[in-house]
Amino acid sequence: ETPHTVFDQAEGMRYLSRLVRAGLEMMVEGADADFPVFVVPSHETIKIGADNPDNLYLAARLDGAHRYRIRGRRGTVPTIGFATKKGGYDKGAGRLEGTGFLDGRDLEVDPAGHFEITVSCLRPARGNWLPMEAETRQLLVRQTFHDRRRETPAELRLDRLDAAGAPAPLDPARFAESLLAAANYTENTARLFCDWAARFKEQHFNRLPLGDQAIYQAAGGDPNILYYHGYWELAEDEALVIDARLPPCEFWNFQVDNYWMESLDYRFHRIHVNS
């Protein structure tokens, strides 16, 4: 059911190449929960699931059996959220369900803008806490710019608290598993959002309704966000007009995506508008 124009198919092949890059970064280079590192899973040239052009995304592999600490400097980006997740697109079923969330508005920050967050299953005696569950396997940070040209992101570092020593040399068997996970991530991510696009074409054609939030949250959505998706087709002399009563929220935006649910190229074109 996907578009079969040469242009749309070329975008689709580019999209697959981008998913391969994302899968290798997350499932191979950033796959060690014992020594976690932040990777950028979606950015100007890797776009996944209607990625937000106003967001800076960071992801890291976690293991619910361990304890971690995030150290950071807050910066001036107005909106930030820290989430732990279980599941994963590499596991199939398109589920990345939340196991904990810390809203930046609740973050305790010192006068110089520094903060620490304990990431664990058990609440610490004091300080900022991001909950995990035994099945937790990912940390996802969303920083949302209101004006990217004038705002600075938070500076973050992630460490495992109960770690000892240094990472072991490359394990060939584990490397093979990581490569397979990257392949599964590519296939399952492409399938998930193609299914979404087909559903939007059928159910949201030339409309912009409030969608089923449970579906979006199960796929990794931010619990603070209400998601609207619409599918549109217009003739050259037609326009889509959106009438909206904007809610009293901290942030909103409208954006345009291609069929593969990639945001269009916001580096060089005006493809979104925000509050």
C-alpha cells in the first residue's frame, strides 16, 4: 500500500539506510548496559516515527538489575524529560513501554544549574529519582527547544553506580547477537511506522484527529504529550486548513512528515511551526 512513485521509493530506501545506521549505533556501539553511553537515535539525518524537529533525543542501554546515575548541567532548553523503557523495536511487536518518568519541572537543580539523578528500581533516600523496573532496558531523554537558535541543551553524563573495572574486549558471540538486533530493529521499525501510515490514510484522511494515546505511549511516546496524526493528499490548487484552539500547555507544534513518517528536512526548509 506504500506510494510507488520513484521519488517516494527513493526516500524509502534512504529511510532504510538511516534505520541501519540507527540500529548499529544503538544495538552494537551503545549496547553495553554495564558501561552505558548516550547515543542520538534520531536527528537531522536519522528520522523515526514522526520525530519532532524541536527535540534533541538521547538514548542509552540500561539493565534493571543495576543502578545508574545521571549527572548534568541544566542548560536553557525549556522542556526536558527523562524516561526509562522496557521492550524495544529490536524485540518485535513495536513496543517500548514506560517503566519510569522524571519531568524536568520536578528536577532539583542547584544554583549553578547542576543536578544528579539516581536511576534505580528502589527509591533512594533523597534527591532526584528516575524509576526502573527489572525489565527496564533503555533510557530515553527528550529535550524540547522552543527556539533552537537561542537555547542551550543540558549537558549529561551517565554512569553505572555498581560498575567495576573496564569493558571486556569484543566478544564475537555477543557481537553477532548485536548485529542481529540491529537488523531486527531496522525491519521492525520500518514495519511499525508503515502500518501507522496505512492506518492514518484509512482512518485520518484529510483530517487531524486526536489519536489513540495508548498506542503511541506503548511505542515509546512521551507521557506529557498528546499526539495528533493526519494523512493528507492535496491537488496543486488545494490547501489543508487547520482550525485549532490552542491549549494552555507548555509547548505545541505542527509538523509535516513524508509517508515513511520522517520529518522533512528542517535544516533547510520551513516544515514546522511551534508555540
